[in-house]
Amino acid sequence: MAQLLDKAVVEGLEAPPKGTPNRITYDTEVKGFGVRVTPAGAKSFVLNYRSKGQERRLTIGSYPDWRVGAARDHAKALKRRIDLGEDPMGERHAERDAPTMSDLADRFVEEHLAKRRPATTKEYKAILASYIRPELGKLKVADVRHADIERLHAKIARTAPYRANRAAAVLSKMLSLAVKWEMRTDNPARGIERAPEQKRERFLSPAEIARLSEALNASKETASANAIRLLLLTGARKSEVLKARWSEFDLTAGIWIKPSAHTKTKKDHRVPLSAPARLLLTEMRAAADKEVRRGGKAIFLFPSDTDDDKPLTDIKKSWSSVCQKAGLGRAVPVLDKAGKPVLARDGAPVTTWQGDARMHDLRHTYASLLASSGLSLPIIGQLLGHTQAQTTARYAHLLDDPLRAATELVGAAVVGKQPPAPSGAAQ
């Protein structure tokens, strides 16, 4: 049934009996435009049309929120768009079903983080859970703007500038993949000004190395102590040392071939071992062969306490203990929720030990000793397993001492003086 719709007609339409379908009265002026009445008496304007061979029914709005004239004009505008090949109903569905940032985060974890190192995966998941999902998760990927990311970065940076920069980096990678996955056409995370970061360059001094060695010698945690010694003697990453297998070592030739599965660069890394490193490994191997709890040979340098077929996974407690014994840190006051020092019964401030050296600083120390000995940055980079020169460039300033010694030789020759003999040279 069709008739020219106006206010009187719409208000006079009766609801169909309960349990029966909705009833639609179409307009005689605009084809497909009508008013739908439900058994409950609710009225709304609709538009029927065809798109790509399919029948569509789009709801314009409810009556009396929409007046008849406004609804008819809107229906005309929609029909003009339909004549141009658009599909308003399809666009609504696409918008409703469009992926959110939470959906993007799920795919990012499943398809991208699955290829990353466990430590990276753990860090990225923590950033997603703490910042990105709570703040941006409900937004459609296509609707995220530069201002949204800038606002989130600024919010995090007020208390955690390093974390804010990591969050911006994660978002940039996610949205770059969103472009690749055709969820949007640009990356709004580009151009976010990073919070200032002070690069940490902690190198143990000779005195600190000596104190650390004494603490390691006194430690009852033999496996952990040996792992720390090997970190300092090789400059390897913690994960490379803890996952190391005896099959990777040729102690006769003094070579350690780190498999690509364990290196950050995903490439095999061949490393020559120093005499102290070879001696340590030889002693460890002899002890390991005696202590294997079941038949066969030792597999890992540092097996799990409960299973020889699995590696040791963490030595944080041992590291903290030897650092405290070696004096690599200081006592700091314990603060309450208000930021005030907690006091003991005698009124003295309660303190806790806070180390100022990380295990990764042993790698920096190894590199600094190489640089201070006059070795070139390319050689240092090869020993550390760096693939990019800029990664090793942080140690460039440590080359000053050997370079200064070399230029002193030239200066002495120019002024006609006998240069001082190098330390340890024959007289």
C-alpha cells in the first residue's frame, strides 16, 4: 500500500497485531521511501533500494525524531548517491564491522610478534596491555588520528618518558602494518616527537671488575657465577649465554659459534674465545660431565635445576646478590605512598639496596675494554655481533686514549724528543 506520506498519515498508522511482521507504508512521491510500524507501535522511516543485485532496506530514523519532510529529503539525497553507484547500507555495515585498534593489536601479536624475540614479545605485550588497548582499543583503526597518539604519548611521558617512546614505537609499527594490511592508507604515528632520553652507558671500572670477581669467587651459586663470568669474558648477551649448548663450542680451536636461533641478528655468529674464557669453559665441561644426573652427555652449559634437557632461564637474584657484595650500587630510602621516607622504630630511615649496574652493562664493559686497548670499531662490532656500524659507534669516544697515545708519538718525534716506551716494552 502506498500513499503520499505526511504528518497526519504517519500519525494515523496503526500498529499491526502482536506476533505479526512489521507493516510498511510506502510513499508515492519517492520510490522505496516509507514508514515502518512495529507491533509495539514504534515508527521509523526506511528506504528500500537495490545495490549490486541485492535488495537493501536502510533505516533513516525514528518518528517523531525525524519529521516527514526531512526524512523524505534525506531519502532523495540517498537515492542520488545510489544512482552514482554508492551503497549507503553497505557503508554502514562496513563501518560497523571495521577493525578496531584492539583487533589490530590481536593481529599484531599473532602475525608480527610471533616472529620476534621472546624478550621483545614480552615487552610489546606489556605496552599493549598497559597503554594501547585501554586508551585506544575501542577506536576504529581508520579513525585514529595523529592527535590521539600524541595525546597518549604525552600522558605516559609525564611519569615514564622511556616507556612513552617505546609505546609510540609500537604504535608506529602497528599502524605501518595496518597500511600493509589495507586497514587504512597512512600511518598517523609518524612524526611524534619523542621524549628526551639519556642514553645509559655504564662501564665497570677495573676496580669494580676486581670487586665483582671477588664476589663471584665467594658466591655459592656456581652456575650463576660462571654465567656472569662468561658474560664479562665474551661480551655475549644474557640469552645467548644461558641458552648456549656445548655443541656450539670448539674448545681446542677456542671458538664459539652462536646459532642464528639465539642471536639478535638471526645470523650465526663466530666468536674467538680468550684464554681465560677457554679455561673457564674447560673447567665447566669437566665438572658437567661428572654431574650429569642421568646417562649421556651434558647438553647445556647452564642446565635447569630441575631438568638437564632445559637451560637455566634467569639469574637475576644471583646478579643482585653479587652486585651488592661488590658494592655496585647503593642503599636508598624506602618511601611510602605519599613519597615520604619510611622510618624504623628507632627513627632511622628504612633503606633498600638499589644496584646501578645491569647484566647488559657487562657487554658494554667488554666493548669498552676493547676500545680502550686500541681496537677499531669494526673489530669491536664483529666481536659483539653487530650488523650496523651505528650500533658500535657508541664506543667511539673510548678510542681517545689509544689515539692520544699514538699522537703523542708523533708529537715527540716532531720536537725531537725520545717518545716514552710503551707499557711493558723491553728496555
